[in-house]
Amino acid sequence: MKNDNNPGKARRSLKLRKIMKCFCSGEQLQIDDRDESLATEDYTARLCSSRAREAEQKPDIGDIEEAESSLRESGALNYEEARALLGRYEYQKGNIEAALHVFEGIDIASVTTKIKVTLAIRARTKKRRSQKYDKSPMSIHAVSLLLEAVFLKAKSLQVLGRCKEAAQSCTVILDIVESSLPEGLPENFGADCKLQETLSNTVELLPQLWILADSPREAIISYRRALLHQWNLDVQTNAKIQKEFSIFLLYSGSEYIPPSLRFQMDSSFVPRTNIEEAILLLMILLRKVTLQSIEWDPSILDHLSYALSISDGLTALANQVEELLPRNIDQRERYHILALCYYGGGDNFTALNLLRKLLSSAEDPTCVPGLLLASKICAESLEYAGDGINFARRAIERLQGRCDRLIGVANYVLGLSLSTQSRAVLKDSERVKMQSEALQSLESAGKLTTMNDSNVIYHLCVENAEQRKLETALHYAKCLLKLEGGSTLKGWMLLARVLSAQKQFPEAETIIDAALDQSGKWDQGELLRTKAKLQIAQSQVKNAIETYRQLLAVLQIQRKSFRLAENLKEEGNRNRTVELEMWHDLASIYIKSSQWQDAEICLSKSEAISCYSASRLYISGLLQQSKGLYKAALRDYTKALAIDPCHVPSLISTAVVLRQIGDHSPGIVKSFLMEALRLDRTSASAWHNLGLVYKEEGASMEAAECFQAAILLQETEPIEPFR
């Protein structure tokens, strides 16, 4: 060796030989001449005495073979490589602080250029598939050893809680490899050493370190870097990173960061939100499951269900569930999930058919969640309300002796089904009995849920209000508002409607004003329309028209916003409906004032929004009727019923016009009114006009009963339906 007359350097060389004898089987070493010490004397003494104290702890054979390979290729072990070996040995023994001390002595920047050149040369030879390598400044084993040292330094920093520094160390590795191989790693690159393993571990660890360092932006960038660059990751590791990234996007609450333009291709889908990117990743994972490239993981479907349900993508979720293989999902679970998807997507008929399959004797007839959902769906239809009652009673029977809250939910859906069925019953005695049973079920649900379920309280209020038990309804409306803290429109609206049924119009208007103060501009459309109706009820027509003008201004602002925000499409459709009804309200005001031209202008505005509207045709019929054009009015009412056969105002007005024309039998007139009452037993106008028909027929007693019902209902009629 050089400078043998230097005792210090001779001692260091001797120590290095002793250290490397622990790793290698006696092969002679050549040491670079450097001024810096290899390691502190304490580390050397500890390492050399470890064989005597812990004979059973032997270094990893792979480590020894890699060191020998490096020595055979280069003929020398330089300073950085020696520290890398020493640091790895300390790390494997669990001496984290000692290992970190050794790793920090490696000047990776001084050899970065050599590493990059070596990697680039090896990649070129791999592409040429040649066994003849170009001359490299370093051996591939030396590169692997040094990059592994940087990785182990990051792991040591992580153990010591220095996650940001650890992440920066990992970034050094990826920067070196990515700049050396911008097109990605060739296949089997570094398979003859630990380079690929180190690289895979680094790619997987880096985003986790940024999360621990509370740096969500860097974590997202690292996840995308891991997935978009060619790192030769195996399928399982790649899937693991995709799943972790999707979970982070869904639940971290981090602000969305658009992907870099260099990763975006023409005509490719570019996610616009965290949710969209998470959904894309989870769908890719499900596709891998279907192709059997990764094992089935039920949590993937759980996370995807959450992501699609909060982004109005339940139909897409149904498609994904249908594509799952039978071995991946139980048939009963498939039926239940699909039913939830279709119900959430508005396809109640398909959802109910799936639930009938689930609840058949061949599958799971006692599935409580299925019974409850089936009952709830049936409760929304007059045709299936009877089935809903049966489903709910089966659920209650199954739940006996179990969770009180679930029994409360079962009583709740039973009450809904009974209430719906009561509206389809013709006999008064049966209807009253069912209404009483509906109230009893809802009251039981309220007690079992300790009056903490807003849906139960809402329907308790509505059921009492429709049965004209207004004081009780008012009590429940106030309970609902208190429970929700005024956070939803339906609580404010329901309280105002109950007050309007009690003819407390000023108090109801005060409630609406309070709701307007509590709500933002996006929620004020329905409130302003209700306020205008309350003002009309108080004969404040000018004030009502001014309120409608405010409503129109709010809707115009929202319309411009919806054009810029496609994700608010549903909200935009709802406000179009509010605007449509607003023009109809104004037209009705002008018709009553015989301002026919203004009414026609309002109807033309309404037609521009929706050509096929039963409500618009009904108002048009009223306009013709007010002019004395009864046949024209009848045509409009007929068109309205063609669009919506259940449009109660058109049924009633058709009967009225037929009576005025006088060329139809009382039986035909009566049939329209009876149909209207079948659909809405609380229509005062239908009862009044039916009484007129009975009076003309000479049926005085029936006429008196109809007039009495009309007066009672008119005295307690709200400005808008309770439901």
C-alpha cells in the first residue's frame, strides 16, 4: 500500500482488513487511500468482537456474496462501499443509531455521476442483449450496495422519527435512477443483485414517509411517480401502492393536485378530483381481480362503494359488482349490493326484483337488511304498499329479542307502508284503521329510537298533519327543527306548512325568513317560493310578486354557476323545476286578476323551460277557462292528463269544465272526481265539486257529507302539501 511510513493510515488499513474478514472468506482487499477514518474505533472494536460474543449471529449469505462479487469485479472496495457494508451490518443487528452514524459518512453526491453512467451503460447493453458490457466506472454490485445504503439510511431515520429526512433520502435514490433511465428500467434489470429489490422498497416507502411527515402534497406526487414511471414493480407491489393511494385520496381530506402535464396524453381520461382519481385506481384493481392477476380483496369493493356512492355513481358501481366472478362475492351479498345501487340510482323496480330474489326461500328469506329495504321501496308505491307491510312484519318477527334500534327502524318502514296503503283504500273504515296503525307504528319507532332519528320524527309530523292532528304535528315539527339544529330545509319548510294549515300565516312567514337567514344562496329557491305563497294567502299580492322577482334573480345567478360546474347538474335540474313552478304561480296570480296577457307571457317562459309539463298545461287550461273557452280548456286538461294521469288538479278541473259544458253524464264527471280523491283524500276542491254533483243528482245527504269534508279540509289546508 501507499504511504507505509504513515502509522495512522496503516492502523486504519489493518482495522478495515479485520472488519472485512467478518464478511468475506479471507480474500485480500485493496483500500483506497483516504484521509478520512472508515469508522470510529468503538464501532470497529464492537464489530470485531461480535463473533466471539454472538457466534450464532452470522451475516446474511447474500450480503457476503454481493461483497465478494463487488470485489471480484472492481478489485477494490472503496471508502463509500466499505461504509455501506458496515452500516448494513449494524442495521441488521438492530443498532439503528450506530448504522445511521455510519451511513451519514457516505458522500453519495461524490459518486452520483459514476452511478448514473453505470446504470445508463447497463441499460444499453440490456437493450442490445449483448453479453459484452461497455466499460463502466463502477460495478453494478457496487451501485446496488450504495443505493441500498441510502435506503437503509432512510429506514433508520424513519425508526428515529425523522420522516422528512428519510423521505429526502429515498428521493435521492429515485432521482438518480429516473435521470439515468428516463424511459424506465429494462426487464430483469438488476436481477443479479439487490438493486431491483432496493428500488421496489424505496418506491413503496417514499409516499408513506411523506404522509408521516405531514406532507400530503409530496405524498400524492410520490404515489403518482411510483405508478406512472417504469420501475419494474411486481404486480402485487403495484396493486398495493394503487390501493394505498386510493385510500389516501378518499380519506385524507387533502386538496386536489392535478397530475403533471407530462403524464397526460391526448384523449386520455384525466381525473379532476381526488374522488375521481381514487375511483379510477379502485376500478383498475377490480379489473386485475377479474383477470386473476391479483387475489380478491373485499376492502377494494368497500372503498369503491363509498367513493361511487358519494359521487352519484351507483349505476357504475352496479356494473362493477355484476362483473365480479362468483368465487369473489357471495350471491346473496351481490343481490343486496345491487339492490342498494339501483335504489340509490332511482330504479326502484329493478331494486325490488333483486330483493325478491334475495328474500326467496332459495336464498335468504330472513335477511333483515333486505326486508327493511324492500319494505321502504314498497312504501313509496301505492301498488306495492301491501307487500311493504308484509316485508316489515317479517323483519319485526325476525328481530324479536334483538337490537331495539333495528326494531325501531322496522316499525318505521311498517308505518310508511301502512300510511301509503291507507291512501289506496276506498272504504273510510279501512282507511281510518290503517292510518291509526301507521301512527302507532311510527310512535313505536320514535320510542325505540329515543326520538333521535330525524326521518322518524319527520314522518310522525307528516302523518299527524295529514290526519289534521295539527297540534301534535306542530310539536313534532319543532322537535325535528331542534334535533337537526336548522341544518336542513325540510325541517323549516315542514314547520311553516303546519303553521299555514293552522292559518298562522305571519308566524309561518317569520319561520321562512329565519330559514333564509340561516341558508346560503344555493338553498333559497324553495324558501322564497314558499314565502311568496304565504304572502298571497295574506292578500299581499304586490309583496308576493316582489318575492318572485327575488327568486328569479337567485335562479339566474345559480344558472350561470351551473354552466361552469357540471358536477352540480342535479342541483341545476332541481332549480329548473323551482323556476318552472314560479312562472306557473305568477300566471295563476295574473289569471285571478284577469291580466291574461301577463299570464300568457309567464306561460311562454314556462314552455321555454319544459314543453311537456302537466302543470303548465293545467295553468293554460285555467287561462282558457277564465276566458270562457271551455272546450279549449278541456283540450289542455286532457293533454295534461296524457302526460301525467295522476295530476289531481287537472282531474278536478276536467270534471268542472264537463259540468260547465253540460254535454256529459254526471257519472263521467263523478269518475274524474273519485279518481282525484283516490289519489288525494285531502283535496277540499275535489270534495266540494263532488258535493255539487251529488246535489244536482238530488242526493242531499251525500252532498252534505262532501260539503262538510270540504269545509273541514279547507280550514286546515296548508299552502303546500305536507309531503
